[in-house]
Amino acid sequence: MTTTLRRVAPVPLAQRASLLGTEEAFKLAALIRNVEEDGQRVLRCNLGQPDFPLPRHIGRAVQQAIEDGLTTYCDAQGLLELREAVARRVGADRGLDVDPDRVVIYPGARAPIGFAQQTYVDPGDEVIYPSPGYPLFESFVTYVGGRPVPLPLRKEKGFTFTREDLEERISERTRLLYLNFPSNPTGGVASPEQLEALAGAILERLPERGRVYSDESYEAIVFDGLEHHSIASLPGMEERTIIVSGVSKTYSWTGGRIGWGVYPTVEEALAHRNLNINYIASCPPYNQVGARVALESPDSAPAVRRMVDSFQRRRDRAVELLNQVEGVSCLKPQGAFYVFPDVGGPLERLGAIQAWEALPPGVRERSSPATLFMLFLLFRYGVATMDRRSFGVLGSEGEHFLRISVATALEDLEEAVERIGRAGRDPDGFQAFVAGGRHLTL
């Protein structure tokens, strides 16, 4: 019998498809499933979602909306009743008078990240964003023809930045500046004094066409008695700032896919409404009803408070234990639900830096010493974390951090840190893992 080999043509992708980045957390999820299918229990410290149930009163509102027949298309800008609720809440919390016509509802808070770049950024324009930061800030820039300008968050500065750091990066071509407080992955929270200084630089330096994109998705998750502050509240900043948030983090409802953007003008909101029409038509109206109830019900605040208090206790314990691991250093974040330890000591002990340098160029470019350690932890020790490189590739060289989510049961967190310590003392196991040549990149 003769077998004829079929010639497969190259996949006909457009060039721009290769320019779009990604969120590595979704790749890691597939690897976690592989490990679990092999019979190993994985401690999931990688998750960017709260581990609390959706508050019942919100779930009941969604169920009632479905029973009421709210299962069809609706206004692409969002249900008016939800836009009014967002306008009231955003305005009350920030001391602003928000017109509901400046509000756009999205399927989660990630869609407006890319939509903003499509709306404001022409080829050659510059986009400033925090690094480490939420990866989609960076991933869209070259896709829309922009120039990425990472704004480094250094450990020695407490993962924050100064007015001077920002001024150095603003130019006449700057069109978007992303701010993210509380921050993913570092948990940084901006003080009123810092925001005042940044606003001064923005008002003096940012071109009139430029916009500040303030990602406030973690606004409700702050610790130690602190309060969330928005740069949009400062004089002169409302007309320059896009405020973005949603239900995913605050109400532990990542599957609800409801987020919102508040724009400086109605015209900008309508431009984003048109993107909604082209990409998604409209968000499910029953979930929009649930989001309105989440914002307005008196039952919401106690549920959020219980969750935040639990995250603070877990944060305290995780930071305490991580700083007891030889060679690990972890600052105490003031918000979000992550800790971001420096694991440079274990990497040196394992020979991870040299192992990374010895990788073939095509592999080395898609990995890092922390990436190798992250994958070693997953496949050999059953701990899922995220590496520094997953939060902005540009400028990540030489930075040896892991993001550990405290949206994980306390006993699992304690065991995970114990396993991280053991893994960091296992150079033979690490070298054998790397020599195996599998799973060296995400």
C-alpha cells in the first residue's frame, strides 16, 4: 500500500496577527489541566479571580431577569438603567457629575483596553503603561501601529513611580497613558499626594489629544484602612481621563463579563459604542440587571467587606511566610489580591539564570529565569504561579519575580509557600527539568 503525503499550505494569517500579544494566564491554564490529568494536585496560586461565590442577591437578580425575558439584544452602549447606576456610583465615589451618556458597558473590563488604542492611537503614536502591569496594556500597542513606552515599577521604589519618571516618558506623540491602581500584579495603591503629582505632570506635559486610561478594576480591594482614590477626581483631570472598572473583582463575578468605561465626552463614548456594535453587538441584558443590583443593593457592601477582610488576612500570612524562605523578598501590597515576591535568591541557587542563558535563542527569547522556575514549580511541585514576564515583556529582563494570588484557601497558600521553598533548594531536580527540554516557555 502506497501512502501519499498531503502538502499543507502555510496558514494564511495576516501579518498583523503576529503583532498581537496575549495574556499568558490562559496558556498556563491548559498546562495546569495537563498536570492534573496526570494525577497531581495543583495548588492554584495563579488565578486572577476571587475564590468567593457570587453574592446571592446578585445571582437572584440575574435569574429573575432571565425569567422576565431579558435575553435579547439591547442597546450597544448598555442598558440605560445600568449606565445611570454606574454614573451615580462613579460620580459619588469620586466627587464627579457623570452623564450616563458618557458611560459605555462592555463584556468585562478588558475590551476597552484594546478599544481605546483603536480609538485614540494612530500609527507612530506612543502609549505609556506600567511594567510590570496588566499584560493587555502592552499587547495591543504594536497591533494598532503604536509605539510602546513601558513605565518601570521598581521594587526599590515600592513598585511605584514618580512625577519625574512619568515626565521623562511623555512626548508630543503620547496619546494614551495607562494607570492601574490598585495594581495588578504588584498590589500598589496610589496615595492622594502621588496622584496630585502625576496630575501636575499630565496637565503640563500630556498633549491635548492625549488621554489617561485609569484602570480601577480593583478599586474595592484595598487594605489596612486605606481608601481608593482616582486621578479623575483631581481638578482638570475628569476631562482627560477614561475611568474603567467592572463587576469581576469587586463582586467576585468574573463570568458575568460586565465592565464599564466613563469617557470625557459623549462623542468619545459614542465612538466606543460603535466598536461594541462591530465586535459584540451588546452585552447580555440579564447580566446588566445583575450589575445594576450589585451597584445599588445594600447587601453588596457587607459581602465585599467579608471578601476583602479575608484577602487581607491571607496577604499578611503569605508575605510573612515568603519572607522566611531563604533568598526570597516580598513587599506587603496595599491592594488587589496578589503578592509579588522577588525570587532571585532561589534562582541563583538553582542555576536558573545560567540555564536560561544556555537555551537556544528562539526559546530564550520566549522565556526567562523566573519562567523556568514557574514551570518547574508547576510540573515538579504542583504549584501554579505567574512569572514577571507575563506582565509586560519589554523591560522585564533581569527581573526575577513571581505573582502569587491570595485568592486561594489559606491552607493552600501555606502549603504552596512551603513547596516553593523546597523547590528553591532542589538544584538537581531543576537542572533535570530543564535538560528534559519540555515546558520551558508558555
